[in-house]
Amino acid sequence: MRISPLAATPFLVLLSPMSVVFAFAPSSSSQFAANAKIRTTPLNAMVDTREQAPRNMQPFDGWLGQCGVQRCNGFQFTSTDGLDWSVMTTENLPAGSPVIGVPEGMILSSNKAKQELEQMSRGGVQDAVKQLGMIGAAASIPEFYLTAKILVEYEREQQSPYFPWLDSLPRLFYNAVSMTDFCYECLPPLVFRLSREERTKFDNIFQVLKKVDIISDRNKTDRDLVKWAFNVVHTRSMPGEDKNDVKIVPLADYFNHGTETEVNFTFDAQGNCLGSASRDVPAGSPIRMSYGCPTNPSFFFAKYGFLDKSSPATFCKIMDITKSTETENLGYDFSKMLFYKDSGGISEQVWDVVLYDKVLRNKPDIRQQFYNAHMQGDGATKQAIHNAFIMETSTRLKTHVDKFLEQIDALNNKGIGKDLNKHPRLPLIMEHNEFVRSTFENVKAQLDPMVMNLARERQMA
């Protein structure tokens, strides 16, 4: 099912042969609020946040035009199930051409929410923020402001200028915060750790919301409602120009993630959000943005609740490396210690870190020599040490891969026969586990003959 957008009008002003800008009428929050209330389609009295409630896209589509949002010719919402919506183009988009423009007045930001909510509050908002700092969750303060802002707008029902956008948002999420306790039992170690971190962020915000005096007791203690608001913020926000500001841009939040992206976003001097094609986009293509490092699908799975099958690689899942300046300099990072999905290749950083932290742990002189060679760019010395201990390093990697494959099988077996009505995220968890399993099987196919040949060579030496 697809919803066609309003007829698009040209929104470019040609200043010179090499200079193109978006043309916006002056916007303000008050103008936005006034325009947002001019509605032609009847709406529900309040947003139904139950997981199976429909997303009302038609009013949202009309609301965008009323509020001054500008879209390129060919812009179209698309969905295969009516639950998950994304963006595509029906016309060719040249690289650098405008895709969307969203006026500043429509954009929610944690900085603006802070100012608005603290003016409304008699101290409860400030107390909640203070408590977040006291429990070591100061990094979540921007998301707290936006979560509270979403709840305030939810309570305003049709009086909220954001009502059509809120009523178009997902109700059903698949990320870590939405998982049942049993789902956690089926997660591999890295995803489990990332998921616990996400759950802790939510628990902290849910806890301090009780101090907020501008949200009704009924709503701020409704765990499912707060979880919905938190998930809206956590899965649909982007960094602002100010590193301490987090923004949600209605419409920009509809672009899915892609390893290869078609759109980039910037904010102009007036704070308007501008989306431009990052490359030539053929008609009929999805228009996607980047949510982060494409080689860390476990992060996307935990935070956003989707499996990025286009990811070329995944973290090697070696969780017992000693974190130190030395191992970090050698490449101990989730985005660098990789197993490659299709080829079964192993990144250089995996070999370096495992050799240094595991194989050479009881050989301090050689260990230091290896580290110095790495830091000084002495590739010959570094390779010579690798060659001398290749049997030990490859054997450790093989042992890790074999144990992890056994663990994945055990985790998947737990989910067999479970009630999917109670655990609707289980199929995605199993799909994620199978994606990782397939990658590890390809790595095993490289390591098994390698270790066998090295053992034979060593016996013959």
C-alpha cells in the first residue's frame, strides 16, 4: 500500500549556475502551530499507542504540505504491510539535488524542549534532570527532554500541532527496550550487553519522569506509554548542530538506514533541515540515510530494532579482550575487529589484537616488540612476529568460532515453540542470530583448512 504525496511544486531558487538553495517562507513556532491546525481529514481524538494500532498516514501527508514542508518531484511514502513506512522516489534524482526541506519551526529539539518544559514546570523538570545526573545518566538528558516533550504533546491530543505526525508514528517496535525478558535469554553476548544498556537508559528516564509535574500521574507512570515515547525519540532522532542538542525532524525521520545512502541532511543558518541526494538515485529506488557505522549491525539491532542484512561485516564477538591503550591502538573496536559476511575474511585488527592480548600475553619482550612495530609502522617486523605465531593465533580464533557457533545453536533452540504473541520479537532475534551464524560459518570455512595445514607443516618441520 502506498500513499501518493501532495502535488509537488518546485522549491529551488537559482542564484547562480553553481548555487542552489531551498526557498522557505519565514517560519516560526507560532506560524507552524497555526498552520498545523488547518486540517482537512478527520482525526482520532487521541493517539492510540497500542502495538497493533494503525498508523494514520493520510492526515500526516496532508499536514506536511500545510506546514510548509517541501518535497522533490517523485517523493513517495511506501509500505508493504502498513506498519513499516519508508521513502522512495518515482523519478530520477541527480546527485546534489534537493530531496526535502523542513522548516525550523516544525523541528523538535532537546534544547527547545528544555526551555519550554522548564518554563511550564514548577521545578519538577529540573528535579528530574538533577536526578539523572546523580544516577550517572547525564548523557540521557537530551533524550529525556524530548521524551517528556512527546508525552506533553500526546496529552494535548488534537490541540497539539504535532498530532498528525504523532498519529503516523510506529506503535510496534522491535528494539531492545521492547523485548521481553525471555527475548534477552536468546541474545548473543554483544547484543545482550548493548540491549541491557538500552534498557537501562529507558529505566532511568522512566524513573525520573515521576518527578515531572507537567505530565499527568496516569501517563507518566504508564510504562507502555512512556516506552512508546522513549522509542519514538530513541529511534527517530538525529544529532543537531550543537553536540548537546538532539533533534527529531518530522518527515526526515521516515528515511530508513542504508549501508549505501541516497540522502544527506544538513541544517542551514535559520535552522531549517535540508535533505539532498548524496548520489544519483534512479527512479523506483529507496531513499536512505545512514544511522551509523555499517559494520556494527548488532548496534542497529539493539537500538533501532532492525537487522541490516546489507552490512558487509560484523564484530567478531570476542568479548574478553583486555581494554587498554595498547589494545585500542591495535584496533580493539567494534567497528574494526570484523568478520566479513560473504568472504569469511578476518580483519587485520582481529589478528593483531588476538596475537597481542592472548598469544603473547606471557611473552612480554616479544609482545612489546610487536606493539612498537605497529606504532612505528614497521610492517616487516610486525609480519615476522605474526608468521612466527600464526598457528597459535589461528587456533585461538578457530576455538572462538567453534564455541560461538555452539552458543548460537543453543540460543536459537531456546526460542523453538515459544508463543510469538507473547514474544513477537523472537523471529527477528532468530533472524539476527542466523545472520551472525552464517558469517561465522564462512569464517570457519577459512580457518579450518588453515589450521589443519599449519598443523601439518609444523609436524613435518
